[in-house]
Amino acid sequence: MKNIALFLLLGLMSCQANGQLNIGDKAPVFELKDQNGNTFKSNEIIGQEIVVLYFYPKDDTPGCTKEACSFRDNFEVFTDAGVRVIGISADDVESHKKFEEKYQLPFTLLADTENKVRDLFGVKSDLLGLLPGRVTYVIDQKGVISYIFDSQTNSEKHITESLAAIKRLK
């Protein structure tokens, strides 16, 4: 039991050491390619409008597809609220394009193939380190993180949690 407690404590310490962002932190500036091969510059959007930035493990897997399709199905609610939805995974541009087309996703998907942006935000892998984390950030018009939802298994709740956080911002 002591070993498990020590393992968990070390894991928490490493999250803090890795610079996991928190509510109230300024969102970092970054550039990545989107599903169309265009360069996305975060400073052109973040800090200008409300952004829901969600990190997910992998294109076209069951949980990630549910999450993306839930964002798609609620896309009008987000856009009516003036919110930009952006998904990020380590998949490449080509994979994102296929994922977008297959499920008719109306929002930006960014290819973080080297996990640089994932590291900037401090998004950690699950407990066993097997899957990249599934974390959603709501970033306000000033570029400040106003809400974070972290759940590997409850992919569709990322949408309801984001919408609730956006209502609190308005």
C-alpha cells in the first residue's frame, strides 16, 4: 500500500514539474498545422474570442469519435455563443483530414505530431502512460484558462462541461 501511495505522490509531483496549466493561467502561444495543411497560429484566435481547446488521444477511435461527434452535434450551440472549437491530437494532417471528412466535423483539428503543444499545456497520459490524456480547456476572450475538464473515459461529458463553463463566462 505504501508503494502505491508513493507512486501516486510521485505522479502528482511530476505533473506539477511538467508545468500542467491551471485555471487562471494564460494559454501558451503555439503554431500547428490544421487538417487542411494550413498553419494555425493560436495568437490570432486565443485572446480574441472564447476557445474550447480539447486534447484527445487518437482519430477514429471509439471514445474520440464519440467526443468529436458530440462537439459536431452541438457545434451550433458553440458558434451561437461565439465560441471556437479546436481539437488537438498527435495524429498527422492526413489522418485529421480523413477524420474530418468521415464524420463531417465542422471545426479545426490540429496535428501535434511531436506533442509539443500537449507538453505546453501539461496534458499528461493516463495512469499507466498508455494513452495520451483527454483534457478540455475553456479559454476566455483574454486568453486565460477559465475551466479545465480532465476525463479519459467520459468523452461526451467534455461537451456538457464546456457548455456549462461558457455560460458562466457570459
